[in-house]
Amino acid sequence: MRKLFTLLALAAALSPAVSAQTSVTAAESYPGIKMMMSDRPLRDSAPLRSPAKAAPEGAKEIPFSETLGKATSSNPYSFTTIDANGDGRGWNSTTHSGSYSACMGPNTDALQLADDWLVTPPLHLLAGKEYEMSVSLCGSSTATKTADFAIYMGTEPTAAALTTELVAKKTYQGKTYAVVTKTLQVEADGYYYIGIHCTTDKAVNTISRAKDFSIAEHKAPVDAPAAGTITYSVAEPLTDMKVEVSYTAPTTAQSGAALTAISKVEIVNWVYPDRKHTIDNPEPGKTYKATLDLLAGPNNRIRATAYVDDTAGTMAETKSFYAGPDTPERPTGIKATLCNPIVATAITVVLGVGLGMTGYGKIWPLFGAANQLLAGLALLTVCAWLGNIGRNNKMFYIPMVFMMIVTIWSLFQTVTNRIGQITSDNPEVLAKVDWGTYAQAILGTLLIVLALFLAWEGIQTIFFKKNKKA
């Protein structure tokens, strides 16, 4: 019996030595990890063991991310470090920046290269899923110094177990971080570790850096839906403040390919972003109805977006439109013609060119008062709108009244002076009367009448209609 135990002990002692001398590929050494790359020889190490079935302490589910900065109560630090060459240097997250971990190189003549590991907590990875790992690496705080990194994977947080190469050794120069990404799969469910291996040369005399580690399930790009089409009509009576929306779902994706399925459609009035109407699994090309709330005023705008999974497609959107009991009716007849943008622009251009060719100086005295009257009317409009939607508008009262009174009084002075010239008995005064004098009297009178009319409408909106609603 004693001989049997002796033979078993001898066999156990010889087994690791034989395995350590064997050069194998990543897939051969550890069947639990399948790399998205060609097979590479592993570092000399003991063979990897099967992934643990029970969750190790501190295990993380995917997605997982960490800044790698200095640990705080709001930013815990779950990585571990390995000082493989025992020089007492290596990775440090406690004495450097709150945004990165730093690896200090050797400071003894006995060692030429760093041999230090920054290792993730155990990560729960599942077979059949594709993952994408990302980490940012840089050489130093200066533009010329360099650092050497490689990234490995294994089933234990030890240098000997981290043997599956994810990212080959590479030199990173300067203070600009390089974002390193890798796509990987595993063939067996389990808990895995990823280690960032720093092997910077002592001669460089730099502090190597790493930050913003993350790993998440890799998702293929989604061909998102194109925009659908929207039509709408404001519901009667206007006091209901509702709009009936018809939305036709898109039939193509943004690439132009036929759209086979849509996960959902969200329809919303942009002034009420929390009042979305959601349609689940709509058919491409089919029209759907929705009823949305309106805001009294001119800022209503309907938006609709189709989704494939969580990826939003091109948004369809209407122009802003007015809503409320005081919604102006659409102009008809001659008003509709004059309101046409092309007609209105043509009239303005013709009149402007005509005045320029016949002497704009004839009506120039009206320009100052008319220009400031426009400013007063703008204040009146904003004040009336804010009051109509229940917002504070009192800060406009004083400048609005001041501008309206001063400009109307200036126009009144101009009109009375021109009428005095036209009706004068003095031949010398009458000799100076021309068409410009009549134009100033007529246009000034029209501006005064228009300003008083708009002022009265504004006062009714600001005071009387607001009180009636209250």
C-alpha cells in the first residue's frame, strides 16, 4: 500500500512539469474560450482549468464597466493587481488620478521590464453570446514616452492562469489614450478574468496608464427604419385641446432595404414629451390613429419615431401649428391670395423698388416712428401670448406701454404737421407740398389706426379674455 501511495505522489508531482513544457494554442489549452482571431501560441504556463460553476466572491454580470480611477464611495474599485516580478511597484489606483490607474515601472537595476497585472473581478460570461471588451491605454503624460501592454484572459486571477491572448503586446506612445477593443466568445458558461499586462521597459522611465474598462454583449448594427408619414386634424370643439393624428408606418429601412418588422412606434406632441402614444409591433405600411393633447398657442408639433428593438429610426415631424379656442381661421378669398408667401414677397419688392426709384426720401420722416412702432407691437404680441397661456407677462407692461405711446404720439405729430401744410393759406408753404406730403399724412394716419386697433385687441387678450377664462 505504501508503494502505491508513493507512485501516485510521484505521478502528481511530474504532471505539471510536463504540461508546462508543452507549446499549445489557445483553443487547445483551454476549450472554454473561443477567440475571434487566429490561434496564437500561449505564454509558458500551467494549463487552464475549467470555469467555476458557483459564482466567486465579487462576481460581476454583463454589462460591466469601471473607470479604473481612485476608489470612492460612488466609484468602487473592484480590480485586483499582481506584482509578478515582486519589485513592489506595479499598478496603483490609490495615489493617482480619479480617472485612471497607473503602473509604475521598475526602479532597480535587477529588473529591466515591468511585469504587472491589472485584473478584472470574475466576469459571468455565457456560451453562444458575443462580447465586446474595451479599455483605454496610453504611454505617459508626455508625448514622447511609451508603454507596453498586452491583454489576456483566464479562469483564475493569477498570472499563471491568464494565458489566453486577447490583444497582443503593443507599444502605446504619448499622452493620448488609445481605445482598445476586442470581440470574443466563450464555449462554456462560467466566470472568467481579463488581465491587462504591463511590460514597459525600465529605460523609458514612465508611468503607464489605463482607464475606462468595459465589457458588454456585442450587438450587430441595426438597419433602423426610415421616417413614416404624419397627418393631423385638430378635434372639435377647439376647447377640447386635442389633435387626431394619423401615422403611416414606414416600409423601408434607412438603407433602402425592405422593412420586415417594427418593434414599436412612439407618437408625441413635442411640448408634452411625457405623454407619448406607443404602438407595439406595428405593421410596415399600415396607418394607425392616435389622440394627443395640445397646448394653447403656436408651438404644437407632432413627432413620430419607429423602432427596431431599441434602435430609433428617422423621426417624422410636422411643422409647428397653433391650437386653442382663439385659433385664427384659415384665410380665404383675397386674404388667402395676399397671405401667399410668393404674392406677399412680390408686393413688398415692387413697392420697395418703386419707392427707391421715385424718391424714398419723400416718406423717410415716417421711418423712425414706424420702426419703433413695430418694436412696440412685438412687445404687445409677446405679452398677449404669455398671458394667454397663463405665464407671467408683467415685465412687458412698462416697455410696451412706453413704446406704444411714444411712437403713436410721434406719428400723430407728423400727420398733423403734414395736414397743416396741405391746408395752409400760405403760398410759400403750399409751394412745398408734393405727393410725399400727402403720402406721409395718409400712411401716418393708417399706422395710427392700425396701432390703436392692435393695441385694443392686445388689451382684450391680456386682461378681459384672461379674466373670463379664470
